[in-house]
Amino acid sequence: MTRLSFSSPVARLHYHLLMALFRLSVTRGLYGRFARGLARLFPADDAVWLHEGAAPPFRIALDDGYWTRFALYRGPYEPEVATVLRAAAGATPLFCDLGANKGYWTTRAVPLFDRVIAVEASAQTFAALRENAAHLPNVALHRAAIHARSGGVLRFVNTHLSHASARLMDGGPARPGDRIETVPTLSVDDLVPEGVAALIKLDVEGAEIAAIDGAARAIAQGAVLIYEDHGMDAACTVSAHLVRDPDMRLFAMEGGLVPVAGLTAIAARKTDPFRGYNFLAARAESPLLATLRARM
């Protein structure tokens, strides 16, 4: 069951106007412009809280073109990920939300797992993550960049138009209006305790391969990855890195767990160049993978 609550009666009006404007837009770029433009006419702190089942409420600012579009106007958000989280409940004590953004999956995971670890690099986005999740007793938050090793420092670019497009500096030069931050690095193997087969959602724009390299021990001990392979990446770079290990198994997540054998099958599923596609990966002998396949 899903319901909404509002920061004020004015925020309720703001929300309904925004949803009406979204119905008129014809391109992806217009969504964000509508949200930002309309927000200039309303109080800066207008927000909606999204309530879903037993999960804690998730706050969405009404000037946020990403979350107002995907979680409110076009909800439910990434239902295939929700299915995997529910299937993993009770099969592992730990969910890691790496590249947690403002904490949507962090909050959805709270009633399903004993522990939730959320990591976000951007200072501004981390502040929203903290507002959504810092009070939750089974959640640990880290402001850091997931990478191959802990203890390093990376430069991180916050794009001025969309928090969802934040990325590491080596993904290309900053543009006018972007903000560059310095963030410490953390590896997955330093987050996941020895012997725990965690469910790990990895959405670390531009650092996926380094993050996977830093998860070697966790993956060997049965961790399952939910990762993004973007529709714009014709080479399927992240999937190509994973399949170099002959013991890794890759799955599409829509309509259950569907084995995908090779990059041709991955590429065939990526029909929209503007969308990120979620896939699942684990070593063949992972007990957590076996449980997910049985339950899904």
C-alpha cells in the first residue's frame, strides 16, 4: 500500500500542479525544468513523504525533478529491485546501498534486513540521506566514494541540474555551475563483515569496476550484486568486467531472475539509451543466489 503525506496544504497544491505539468511534457529534459521552474513559485521546503508498506517514509523535495518524476509521477520506482529485496529478506542479515542517493532503497530495506549500510559521496545528497535515514536504528551511514581501496581521496562532481548525474571527476571535466568536492574512498570489503553474504546494490556512477574490484572477498563469500549497466554503454562495460570471471553468473531481473549468457544478451535488453538497466550478479556457488532463484 502506498500513500503520500505533505509538508503543508501549499505543498499538496504544489504536488498536484507538478503532476499536471508532467503530463504535458514531451522530453526527459522538460521534467526537471518543470520541477525547478514551478518550485520558484512555492516555499523552498515544500516536500512529499512517500509511505510504502512497513518501510519508513521517504522525503521527496518538490523541486527535485528526478524523484518527483520516477517515484511519484511514474511510480513504482524500479519494481524489479523491490522484488529482489523482498526475496532476500531473512536470507541475509545485511543490505548495502552503495550510491544511496537520498535513501530510497535504504529506507525500503529497513524492515527487511537486520542491518543496512548506506554510502553516498555528495555532501548535499548525503544531507538528504541523513534526514531520511539517520534516525533509523539498524542503518549506518557513510559519506564516501565506493572504490577499489579504502583510505584514498577522490574528486567528485555534483552537476548543477541533477543530483542523479553526480559522478567522479575522471568521468569528464566539470561544467559551468558544477560543484567539485573531495571525498574519501571506501571499499566494499571494508564494509561487509567477514563471512557475511550481503545483498549489495551498486550505483556508483563511473566507479563500478573499481567498486567491484574492491568487493573481491565479499563476492567470493557469496555476496550478490545488483548493478547498473547503462543503455548508453554499447560495450556493456560493467557486465564485460564481471563475465571475465568464469564463475560469475549474470541475471536480468524483470519477470523473475532470468539468466543472461554473454554480452549480446545483455545488450539486447538495453533498448533505451537514456535509461540505466539493473542486472544481478553473483558467483555460481553463492547460497544467497540460490535462495533468490528459488524464491523468485
